[in-house]
Amino acid sequence: MRVLAIETSCDDTGIAIIETGQKNQPEILADLVSSQIKTHAPFGGVVPTLAKREHQKNLIPLLEQALGQANFLKPKKFFSRFKNIPSDKEKILKEILDREKNLKKTFIKFAKKYQIPQIDYIAATIGPGLEPALWVGVNAARALSFFWNKPIIPINHIEGHITANFIFNKIGGISNFQFPISKEIFPSVCLVVSGGHTQLILIKDIGRYEILGETRDDAAGEAFDKVAKMLNLGYPGGPAISREAEKRNASFSQTKTYPPLPRPMMDSKDFDFSFSGLKTAVLYSLQKIDKKEIKKLIPAISAEFQKAVVDVLSYKTFKAAKEFSARSVMLSGGVAANKELRNRFMEETNKITGLKLLLPAANFCTDNGAMIAMAAHYHLRKNLPLANWQNLSAKANLRI
Ligand code: KG4
Ligand code: ZN
């Protein structure tokens, strides 16, 4: 079975193609991401209307490239190439893509130029995410489903982040996945931390999830981005703060000191988080520091901020792991690429006998198509419901 997966929930356009069978690990035939960082950087965060525009522009070129990589891109034979697609089909395609003006143009050209590839299913992220961005991928999936006459596998973006932990990263030559997906790893506690989400999820099995706690305000990645903006470190803030913090950690005694920040909700009895107060605490502390001094303090501020976030995230995750007798702990989402967070998770895992740790490869932490394809692989194995071009829609606030 070949699955084509589309991810457009935020600012990355992701397309992946996998070959999946009865084996535990599908083969990744193509996995491409087109990042919009440059477009959003001047605004210090993702602008939904610009994200929509960029997804529309990038989707078909990326699809052609992915199909080419997987060896499925076959131009139509010389004569039929100049034939139009049947007018009734073209009319429906235009209706499906009516709200995606730019995608409509490139899609129709693509449909006229190439033979139908050997793809069996189309997987698409339907939510949660930015509504205008989600719709581009959803409508592209609907158009492909109609034109190729293939069913759709609707995927929750958070489930995609979770299943990124199960991707055997053959392309990079390293595997972070050492355990078969079996009773050995469930129940598992997964911390999903990205620019849009912070959730602690109890996984009883793939497809059986319970949200134990979540952020009451900002997501962890959003806090990284906002603090980085205050410090003029650019967007995305996570990697920038992490780089500055490393400078501080490398020359601890030489850099300036900075007062400790709060660890919000560390002692609350639930598994919820809150990061907006932490961001405000950084802001207030900056107002008390002489402007000329701030630059010198950036590594110290970054290190303290990162440590505060890592302290709270890891404390609550491992508290949940103990309380729910988890066999494993997982980390997911863009912030899971953070080295200090990964190291802390390794340290804490080693303190609990028998506990396993799953970490996605760094390139599968931020949004990508492969994780959506991986989730689709499990949907197929578990015979979960399919969708079609007539009943698929984007759901910005979808819950896992
Ligand atoms: O998963 P993702 O690509 O998009 C969402 O679904 O939100 O996550 C992007 C977020 C951004 O907020 C970015 O600053 C953060 O992940 N991020 C990091 C690191 N790399 C990316 N945060 C902390 N440390 C990092 N190394
Ligand atoms: Zn994400």
C-alpha cells in the first residue's frame, strides 16, 4: 500500500510518501518539507493568511518533487498530454479548490500533465492548527482523492507528532526507535510540546489517548518564541534561545548573573501548565536592567528561561509516568528538538527502573509529512474510518 501524506497545519508544507504493509516499519519513499520561516520571521510569529498563501504556492511543486523521488511521476503520453481532462471532472475540481485560487491553477496544470500515480491512500492533517492553513492541505487532499479516485485517511496533527516517535529514520542512518510497538511500551506518557500545543497525554495504545493536562495559556514553543522576540533573537525562538543558553552553559563563570525565574504551576496537583506568567516575568526583569547591559545578559537570561521551562515540563511528565505506572515516556513536537529537554528526559528516565524513553529524530520533531504518513500507517493497521472528498473538512480545534 502506498500512502501520500499532506501536512499544512501551521507554517511547514510537508509531503511524504510511504510504502506500508504488514511489517512494523513502513518504508519512507519521499519526505519533503518546505519551511516558511523566512516569510514569517519579520513578524516574529506565524501569520495565518501568509501561511495559507505559501502553502498554496508550495504544495504542487513539493508534490511533484516527492512523486519524482518515489519514482511515481510519469508525464502523460505525448498525444494525451495535450488532451484536456474531462470537463465535468475539471468543473468539480474547480469547485473543490474554489477557496484556494493559487492552488487551483497549479493543480489543474498538474492534473493535465501527469498520469495517475500508484498511490492507494491520501492522508491529510485535518486539525488542530491554523484554520486557513489547514484548509489548503484538506482541499488538496479532497482534489487528489476525487481526481485519483482514492480514499482519504484523516489525521489528527497531535497523533502525527506522537507517531513521529515510531519512525525508523533510515534516511539519516540513525534509529531513535528501539522498541517494537507492543505492550512493552504501553501505557506511555507523551509530552507534546510545540509552537501551538502543550499537552501531556496518556497513551494506552495507538488510537487510545487521554489528555492528562495541558497549557492554560501559551504553548511552550510560543513562550520560547515570545521571549526570543523580547531579546531580539529572531524567529523561531526555540533554536535561538537554545544556542544562547549553550553559550552561557559553556562559560558559566564568566557570564553575568540573572535572578531566578518562577517555575509556574510546578506544585499544582494537576498536570496542567502555564507559560504566560514566565514570559511576563522575563519582560519585567528586562525593564529593571540597564538597556546596555541586556545584550551581555542574553545567554544568562536564555539559560534561566530554558531551565525554568525544562524543569516544569520534565517534573510533570515524570510525575505522571509514576502515577500512571507508565512503561515508557515519549517526547513530541518542535520543542522536543531542544537538547536540554532531551538530556533531562534521559536523566529522569534512568532514575526509574525499567522505564523506556522514546525520542523522535530531530528532523521529525518539527512539523513534517512523514509523521502524518506514520499515523496513517497505524490507521490502516487498525482499520480506522476513512473519509472521502465529499465529507472531509478542516477542524482547527480538533482534540485528540
Ligand atoms: O511542531 P512545530 O514545528 O509546529 C507546531 O505544530 O507548532 O513546533 C515549532 C515550535 C516553535 O515554537 C519553535 O520555537 C520550537 O518548536 N522549537 C524549539 C526548538 N526547535 C524548535 N524550541 C526549543 N528548542 C528548540 N531547539
Ligand atoms: Zn506541530
